[in-house]
Amino acid sequence: MLVAVGTRPEAIKMVPVIRALRASTRLRPLVVSTGQHRELLAEVFDLAGIRPDVDLAVGEPGLPLNHLFARVLSGLQDALAELLGPADSVTVDGPAARYPAWALVHGDTSSAAAVALAAFHLRMPVAHVEAGLRTHRTATPFPEELNRQLVARIAAFHLAPTSLNEENLILEGVRHEQVFVTGNTAVDALLWAAATARPSGLPELDALLADPGRPLVVVTAHRRENLATRALGHVAAALAQVAAERPGTAFVLPLHPNPAVRAQLRPALDPLPNVLLTEPLPYPVFAALLGRAALVVTDSGGVQEEAPALGVPVLVTRESTERTEGVDAGTLRLVGTETGAVAAAVRHLLDDDRARAAMAAADNPYGDGRAAERIVAALEHLTFRTPKPARF
Ligand code: UDP
């Protein structure tokens, strides 16, 4: 099994799959890091004791997406040729016997789309983990939705987190037997992270984690569409208003490394004593922080799946989301990015214990912590005709 990972969120969500493959008696992982976000990815792998078998190291800040694609396409071909023998021995019937039986890619990154295409050219069947999420908005300059759809057209098998994701694929003409519903591995990862919890090394943060009495709002903000529209600045202004009104409430925002993101967030938030802006936090520390939060404000995809698993209400600072199950279940609320609307939503939830409790009590539609196990069992079933596992 070739398992491709390019960014931190992919690493977090693929670690449970790599661990389940390591535990399998039938399948073995061959881990390929494309290195789209090299440092944050390495940190997650180190934590899980995973060393990539292949490191394409294609990433560098500001690398144009066409260059990233080109480097992954030729880099993967060359690396596999070096490791496993040349691809020209690949036959029309399928990959050479020594090539992996499947290439697993995750989600919606450009690195995942590039690996899927490279695997197709090498005649390795592609299995798509976290398949079937859709905004149906391809007419934007942001590549995620197109990447998802590209991978879906290439993939021979689709591991869909929820039945809604499965329906999206069926509506696009994917056959029923090509999809398996697993739950999202984000929940598996979160349970793993909770078991490896450790102090952050930041005294202010550790004090907050140890003081359950102080209301805590956890914020992440970096999505490209919010950066491009300067919406990050509007969200920061909203949070600054609420933080200034409530000095007893703590706000923690780990900053994305991108300096342009920081430039929009810092001016409003830097001066406030009850707002803690940190560097990106190690995943187990961030997971502990989420578990302690009264409320999360985020434009991240993964955090929309993780916080509901911990029973924490989420305000999503986007105009649309591909994770509508959480909105329907009542655990996510889409609030847009307009300053007044975001501030009002945060105030309302901080003040209204019952509204917060109702959101927290909603069922988590994203998983039960056993998605990776189902993914590996489904791949074993496809490859070796072992019994078919039960779906999520
Ligand atoms: N995360 C982390 N440290 C942080 C902030 C986030 O480990 O300081 C984790 C978070 O738990 C989630 C993932 O990073 O699993 C989300 O990544 P991001 O928001 O970059 O991407 P997205 O989920 O939108 O693809």
C-alpha cells in the first residue's frame, strides 16, 4: 500500500491508517511524504514514530501549484523506480508485481491530486480516503474542490467518511460497490492524541489547561479564501471586540506560519491581554486545548470534525462548508466572516449556557474512532477477499 501524505492535516488523518496497516498481517504501508508542508508534517510523523520510506521534499514556501504538480509527478516516478525497479516493467494489466497494490491518497490537497495522477500513470489503482466531500463550487480560484473531484475521477475505490459523502459520489456516477463508508479518521487521530497528551511547555497555556473554571475560546483562522478576501481581518476584529468586553474569558489562537495570515490577524488581537497568540501547537497539545474549550471558532476543515467528537460547539467562519452533517446535527454553525455577525454569534454562545449545551450534546456524525480499522479491513477485503467489514 502506497500511502501518500503532504500536509499536517493529512498526516494527522493518515497516521491512524498507517498504524492500522502496520498492525495488519496482510498489508504493509509504503509511506510517501510529498513534503508540501514539510516541517509541520514531520512533527506529526515524529510523534507517531513514522519515518517516510520516500520523501519527495517538493515543498518550499510560495511554490506555484504547477511546479508542485510537476515535481510530484516526476519525483514519485523516479523515487519508486529507485526503490522498486523501473516503471517501464509495468504492464497494461496492472502495476508490476513489486509495485504497491493500491495508492492511498487523502482529501483535497494539490499534493494528493498529483499523487493520484502519478499513480494512475503507473497503473496503480487509487483508493481515496476522505472521499465524497463537496462544496460543489469549482468556480473559485481555490483548488480544494477541484482536487477532490479530480481524485474522485481517478480513484478506483472511495473511502467515504459519511453516508452523505457516499451519496455525493453516487450522484456523480460512482458505482455503489466502489464506495465504503468508514467514519472520519480525524476522530481516530483525536483519540490517539488524547492518549499521548503532554504539557505544552508554554506556562500561560498550561495554566489555562489546568484551570477549568475560566471560559476558553479556541480559534484557528487561515483558510486561503478568507486570506484572499481579507476576511481574516474581519474575524480578528470580531474576536477583539468580544475579548475586550470580557477580560475573564481567554482566547487562544495558534497562528498559521504564513506571514500574510499573521499580518491580517495580529493588529487587532496582539494588544489584548486575554488573547494568547501562539506558534502552531503540537497536535496533542492542540487536541487537549480543544477538549477544554467552551467554544471553537474556526475556518479549518479538520477542526470541524474534531471538536464535535469532543462535544465542543463550533462556529464556522466561512460562507459554505463541505461538512454539512455537523450543521444538520446542530454541532456546527455557519456564521460567515462579517465582523458584526461573528461577534454576535460568539457573544450569544458564551452567554447562553443552554444553547451551548444543546450544540455540545448533538451527535457527532463524523466517526467513532474506528475509521482506520474499517479502511484497512475494506482494502484487505478488496485485495484478498477477506470478509467485508460493517460500514460506519
Ligand atoms: N492543529 C494542530 N495544531 C494547531 C492547530 C491545528 O495540530 O496549532 C491540527 C488540528 O487539530 C487539525 C489540523 O491541524 O487536525 C487542522 O489543520 P488545518 O486547519 O491546517 O487544515 P484543514 O483541516 O483546514 O485542512
